[in-house]
Amino acid sequence: MSASESKTELRLGLAGLGTVGSGVVKMIQDTQDLLQERTGSVISVVAATARDKKKDRGFSMDGMTWHESAVDVATDPNVNVFVELIGGSDGPALDSVRAALMNGKHVVTANKALIALHGSEFAQLADDHNVALNYEASVAGGIPIIKSLREGLVINQVKRIFGILNGTCNYILSVMEETGRAFDDVLKDAQDLGYAEADPSFDIGGIDAAHKLAILTSLAYGCEVDFDSIYIEGIETISAHDIAMAKELGYRIKLLGIAEKSDAGISQRVHPCFVKLDRPIANVSDVTNAVVVDTDYLGRLVLEGPGAGQFPTASAVIADIADIARGVTQPVFMKPARDLKPGAAIAMDQHVGEYYIRLTARDKPGVMAEITQDLADEGVSIETIIQRGAEGVENVPIILVTHKCQESVMNRALQRIAAHDAIVRPPRMIRIEDV
Ligand SMILES: NC(=O)c1ccc[n+]([C@@H]2O[C@H](COP(=O)([O-])OP(=O)(O)OC[C@H]3O[C@@H](n4cnc5c(N)ncnc54)[C@H](OP(=O)(O)O)[C@@H]3O)[C@@H](O)[C@H]2O)c1
């Protein structure tokens, strides 16, 4: 079915019937009448696959053809919309989405890793075959940020887009602040509660947030998706002490994904940030996600809501399906694929900002003088220094807050500081973000 044909019957093929896939089937089965009323189309799941055919998924599979592979679902002649809900940037997800597009089927996916790494190729395939590629659920789960960028902000220039894009990290940071507990301890809780995967490295290492940022950047600036240019730092090294110090200094630590455009190009970065306590994004807590878009005509748009979960995510997937039913198709990344160009990436060492520095030093005379001399020699000026020694304690934390400087300069200064015998651990640096 091409975008211009009749949209009276959508025959969905689903690959992946896990958390999101099951949610999509249940919602479609439960809301048949409403869905038909609102889209004017009959929408049903006619084919599906997952790993385990025998698993009880809590819904009826009547009327669905079971296939042994995702590619078979994607190429089933009875399917006119392929819905990929397996996950992963390669293997069956990649093969099946490619096959569906090449076979002229509309595609809906919630897979950020796949779009972040193959989005530009898919955009070209979708345009070549005159089909839709919708991926609302891939960024910030249920929050309609893709629709807002692709449609609502079509005539706005985005100056900066940033957000809390990973609920697991936001949960861990929130609980660390509330309880004063250590990172590892809270991560274990998050795993027990099902907020973090058994292998949490993509979440806590910032990679999941970076996948989402790559997609937002491409939409915001109408450029090719460029995951490899993103500077990525996770939250693993944030200590309870950093969190307490942030609060004392009037900040809260958040893992943000930030994309900004300047005359020099586009910077994309994911890292923990000190954010002033009175800023709206500082008050987005637990697993909630938020995205802020600063634009020229509209001004600031703030969207906040559930970034994951079965039904919030399924709701976004079904909104994408409903768009196809209504005949609404948009360019995959804001403009026709042939016009997408690589954005000029700005390296992280060009970043200019204020910094929070935590040093651990032997409590002996002259240390502070050496540190301040290194900073002065490199031209870094200090806004605040806090040193709290205690009787009989050998190593003491020294906290510095700098004025604005370039990151390459900051790094040079930290290298010099780290070389002193009295500095017993590598310096820890957290960027202060004016959001
Ligand atoms: N969960 C969320 O809240 C959320 C939010 C936003 C986006 N997403 C995205 O949505 C996608 C799905 O996530 P999920 O949480 O639903 O994952 P999930 O619960 O792990 O489900 C994955 C599904 O894929 C099936 N599968 C795995 N390997 C397969 C293969 N080789 N061939 C066919 N099917 C295969 C699994 O089969 P079995 O069931 O038989 O094991 C399962 O049904 C991912 O891209 C994820 O990033 C998830």
C-alpha cells in the first residue's frame, strides 16, 4: 500500500511481543471501535513473531499468522504495515526493517538504537518506496516529541534541544539524592524494581540517551543521524558526595542529552550536569523523562511524561500506526532524505562552560596553593573553593567551581593538578549547565 492509496484496512505484522509488543496487541484489541472511529480504518494484527511461539502473552492470537522470523513477517504479502518491537541495532530488527521498506511496507518502530545507527539509510529507503517510517516511541517513550518536532515545529529553527532521556539514570540520581545512598546500591534497587536491565551498561553509561539524542538532533537540524559524533559520559562515577555538594551549591545533578547549533556546527553531548535547582528540568524526578526545545518563533517548548513502560510506549506506537491509517506521512527526518547532509560536528574540547571539580588530596600544607597556581597558569578562574578537613583524616575532598572556560583548557589544568603527589585520585569534573 503506498501513502496515497486507500487507508481503509491496516494489516499489521508485529515482530516482537515482549513488553511493548504485547502492550500494542492488547491496546489494539481493547480499543478496536475507538481506533476505527478515530482513524476511519480497520486496524488488526494479521501476522506476528517472537522467540517463543508457546509463551502465554495474555492475549488471543486468533487471526494472526505466526512466522518463524521477523523478515518473514516483514515480507508477508498480507501485511501492509510492519511494526518492529524486538530491539537492537542489528540482527533481526535491522534485517526486517530493511526488508519491509524495500518491499514497500510502512514501518513503525520503537527501536532507538536502530534509528540512531541506520536512520539515514532507512530515510532514503522510505522515500524511495514512498512509505512512512514512524518511530515516536523510540525517544522518551510516550512523550510525543517526534511529532512535535516533525510537525508542530516545522517552521521553527531549533537553537538547542535537551532533555532527561533515560528514566533509569534519572531514577538512580533521584534516589541517591533522597536517601544519600551510593550509586551501586541504588542501581541494584533499580534492577530489582525492573527499572534497569540485568546488563545496565547502555542506560548508566549514557548510550541509550545518546541513541535518542542522535534522533532528536537529526530532526531538530534536518541533518543525517550522527551517533558517532556524540560525546558520551554516564553516571557511574557520580558519588553521594557530589550529589550532596550539588545541593549545597544550589544545583541538582541530572544526566542530560544536549544538542546545540552554532555557526561552527552542531554539538551533541550526553553527560551528567549540574542544573540550578529552580529550573524546571531539575525538578523532573524518578523515571520521568522531559525534553526542552528552544526555538526562534515558538520560544521554549517543554514536554514531560513517562519515558517508558508498556502502555505509555504502546500508546506512542499506536499513534504512529494511526497516522498511517489517516494517510499522514512526514519526511523521516524533517526534510526529504536526499537533502539530508552530515552536520558539522563540534568536538567536546571546544565546549565552553563552568565546571564543578572534586579533588581528593592528602591533607598537607601547600596543596591548595599548588592547585590554584595550576588553574591560574592555564587561565581558569575560580568562583568557589571548599575544603573541609577533619581531625585525623588523611585524605580530604577539595571542591572547586570555576567560571566559564574552554574544556580543552580545563582538561589541561586538571592534568597538571592530577600530577601532584598530594592528589590521590583522578580529579572528577562535572559540567555546570545553564538550562
Ligand atoms: N520497554 C519499554 O518501556 C520501551 C520504551 C521505549 C522503547 N522501547 C523499545 O521497544 C523495543 C522493544 O522493547 P521491549 O521492552 O518490548 O523488549 P522485550 O520485552 O525484551 O521484548 C522483545 C521481544 O522481541 C522478541 N525477540 C527477541 N529476539 C527475537 C528474534 N530473534 N526474532 C523475533 N523476535 C525476537 C522477544 O521474544 P520472546 O517474547 O519470545 O522472548 C520479545 O517478544 C526496543 O527497541 C526498546 O528499546 C521499549
